[in-house]
Amino acid sequence: MNQKDYEQLQTKLSPKTPIGLNVLKAFLVGGIICTVGQAISFFYIMNFDFTERTAGNPTVATMIFISLLLTGFGLYKKLGQFAGAGSAVPVTGFGNAVISAAIEHKTEGIVLGVGGNIFKLAGSVILFGVVSAFFVALVKLILVTIGVTHW
Amino acid sequence: MFTSFIIAFIVGGLICVIGQLLMDVGKLTPAHTLAILVVTGAILDGFGLYEPLIDFAGAGATIPITSFGNSLTHGALAEAEKHGWIGVLTGMFEVTSSGISAAIIFGFIGALIFRSKGNID
Amino acid sequence: MDKGVIYFPSKPSILAAGVVVGPLEKRSVFAQNFDLVLDDERADQKTNEQGHQHLIEEAAQIALQKKKLTMDAVDFFIGGDLVNQMTPTNFAASTIGSPFIGMYSACATSTAAVIIASLLTELGGSHYAIAGAASQHNAIERQFRYPVDYGGQKPATAQWTVTAAGYALIGKHQEGEPCIEAATFGKVADYQQSDPFHMGAAMAPAAFSTINQHLKGRGQTVQDYDVIMTGDLGKVGLPILKEMLRQSGFTTKQLETIRDGGAEYYGDDPLFLAGASGAGCSASVFFSEILAELKSGRMKRVLLVATGALLSQLSVQQNQSIPTVAHAIEVTMK
């Protein structure tokens, strides 16, 4: 059997990704997580000295705390299996990536294990966030300087 | 107030749908998917489009990882406006520090108190 | 004779075996034939890797106890696991203290080790050899994929790495014990599969190639066997193998002989997706269920084909395909 025939055979016999169902689950769970976030930010606005713009920071921190509990008790991976991007894309997913790596590598010590691996999964998000922000800001600065656009 | 929950649900859900499509149709790993979303958030802010989305959707726009790219850019742009070239470098983490610092601190605490468990249900 | 096919005129016997599994494997359809089910996935050790080592030591001990032997009687300890440089097996070998041959064929290690043990027995160089393989879920997942608590979505083709160790005691031919008549070291098959969450598709061609190689080399047909059992192709890989065999001329009836340990391991539980995998999968099925069937006389001749995916995290990240291999042993019972 040549490679092309085999590829056809294995594609035919492998279960298809249920894209519609996955998308629906991602939508629901992602939506619910954001709604929880919205409730938490209202909580901060009403009870503390936060505005709608500034409530984002404590909200994100609280969401990551929730992620810590769910990850530590082994629940986030079940949520992830069900929701896919629905639980990976919200900031709780970023928290899960950091926290699960930290927990996993505690057996190698807190310096080399936790310290060296905490950003094993989430590092690329930080890298690409920072690098793209740098270039976007740079381009905008150049455009403003030569007078194409303004701040 | 009720409407703001609905809008947060729908916008946040839709951003996750984009992520799911990148993974299922684009066959990307979660790491690639999240990297693309972060870059998208950063670029949208460059065009001044992400802040209006936050005003509209609240947590529906601040909770997805796209907002991380947005706030990095936002910090860089704000400082660039004030201090020029040097601000691009220094302003980046001005706005967005809470996500990363919370993740680091809770990650560390998690490592101290939890052990990984290969359970399935 | 086809390359890789080995015939053992002296018919070394599988004198006993020990199978130790983790707590989740209690749910296996093969559970009643496992010797020991641990309550703790790390066997009450500090790290996953130490728990892994403990599984191996326990399984070897149990195999020896069944024949009332001690470690001093063992001429060779042959085995491996999936952890980098197979350190759990290395440490277990240090405790066991016999001459050690470490082997790596990924999840095909169990049968590869038995083949080497049989060769040494055949040569007269070994009275008692312990051969097998093991895997521990957490230790393997974190090395090959993600941290155990990471919330990634696995596709329906993904398999669950078992926590299990299976070791067999191989000795000179003995009446009334299953014996190894022949074996085949398989060639590496690479059909350019690259999805680390779809091992079944990567490994099916290796099983196909080794089964054909063995049957041809031995001048046999499928009818000569009560069962041909692959190691861990899983619920998706097994139908792919069967379809390959069907296209090469196997009849529907002949295909009924083909079974897979990984596909059957956890029954129909959907939580385990496409079933079980891991070096301990084939070892714990072959050395428990299948040996019991042979000993009871319900099976007379079986072909055990452990299948292994020879990938590493590095090779996956460098966008290389997944080479695979399968090694077979032909076990008979008078």
C-alpha cells in the first residue's frame, strides 16, 4: 500500500472532528466564563473604587485565582476536554497553562522545576503578545511622526 | 445591567468560537491558536478598535486572551505618545501586569499546595 | 526465511508473569487477571517516576514469587519504559541487581524484551530471565504531551496511557507452560503520520507489516492462530489494520482473529476515547489475560504483536513524522 492510499484509508476510518458540536460547546463555555467575569467586574465596581475601565485588572486576577482552584483539583482539564477553546481562550486558560506547568514540575524543585517550567506552555503567548505590541506601537509611532495619522 | 451580561456572553463566546475554528479547521495546536489571538488583539488595538469593543462588551472582550495583546499595545502606545521611541519599550506592561503577575503568583502557590493527579472523572 | 523471523527449536517457556497496575486500571476489562491493583497512581512514592520504578519492581517480584524464586536466581533482567533514557527501568534494575539489558521500542518493548530473553534462553545463557515493559500515565503524559492538569482538548483518536507494568519469567522449556515457538522483529514503518494524538493511524502499518512478515516467514496462515493480538492500536487503529489486512486478501472470518489490547482495555468507557496505550498496555494484557487463556487451554496458539510509536516531543515539534515498529511473539500451549 502506498502512502497516498494509506492516507485516504486512515482518513476514512478515523472519526471526524465534530466541528459544529465543538464550536457550540466553545461558544457556551467561553460565553459563560466571560459572563462570570462580567459579574466579578460589577462586584469590583460596586464595592470598591474601580471604574468600568479599571475593573479589568482585579477581574483578571480573580479569574486566574478561580483557575488555580479548578486546575489544582483536576477540574480544569475536564472542562478543557469538554469546551476546547471555550476554556483555553479566556484568561482562565492562560492561568491553567501557567498553573498546571508549575504544579507538574514541582517534583524537580521550586527553582529548576517550577521556575524553569512555569511558562513552558504560556511563554509563547507572552512572547507573541509583547513582540506584536512592540511592532504595532512602533509602526503607529512612525506613522504619527511622519504625519500620516495621529494618536 | 442584564444586557451587559448578554453582550459579554455573546462576544466572549464568539471569540472562543474563532479559537475553536483555528484549532479544528486550521488544525493548530492550542499554543499556536492563542498566539494568533494575542497578535490579533495587539493589531486591533493598533487600529484603535479593541477599546471600543471593551466599551461594548465589557468582560466579553477583557477576559479572552485577545485582550492581553490589546493591553500590551495599549500600554506601549500610551507611553509612546508621552515619551516617544523609548515609551514603546517601557510602556508595554504598564496596563497588563495583573494577568501575568496573578498567573505567576497563583502558579507558584499552586505548585506549593497541589500535586498533579492523573484522574479522569 | 523472511528477515527478522526467528524460530526457537528449544521452545523457551513463559514460566510465570507479574502484572501490577494503577488505580484507574481497576476499570479494565482485564482487571480480574491483574496480580496487583495499586490504590495510588504513584505507588505512594514521591514522584511519578519513582512510582513508575516501583511498578516495575513489584511486577518482577510477583513473577518470581509465583515460582518461589528470589532475585538471585535471575540471570537477566530485560525491559524498558517510555520515560527519557528509561530511568525508571534503570533504577528498578539497580534494585533487582541482575545483569540488565535495557531496551527501547516504545510500546513494542514488551515483546522485544521477551524475544531477547528467549534468544538468551535458547543459547543456554539464561536459566531465568525477566522480560517486560511498563508505563505510568502521569510520567508519560507530561513528557510526551502536556502537564497532567492542563486543559487541552483531546480528539476522539487520542488514547489513554496506562499505568501498568507487566513482566514475564522466561526459562527453559517446561511441559504445561506456554512456550515461545517463534518471533519476529519488525521493520520500522513510516507512513508520514504526524499527529501525536492519533497513534493508531501511525502504528497500524507497523502491525500490518510485522504480521505479514511473521506469517510468511513461518509459512502459516491466520487460521493457525486462535488469536492475533496487537498491543495498543486502539479503537481507531484496529479498524485501520483490519482494513489493510482485508485489502491484502484476508476474509471477514479471518479478521475476527485479530484483536487489540488497547481497544479492549477500558471497555466502552467513552472517557478513555480511543482506548489504552503505553508500554504497559501490551505487557499487562499479554502477561495476564492472554497467558491465562493459554494456560486454561482455551487458546492453543497466539501471535502477540506489540506496537510502538517511536516519536519524541522533540521530533514532533520539529515536524517530523512518527516512525513505528511492531515486534511479534508466537506463543503456544500444548
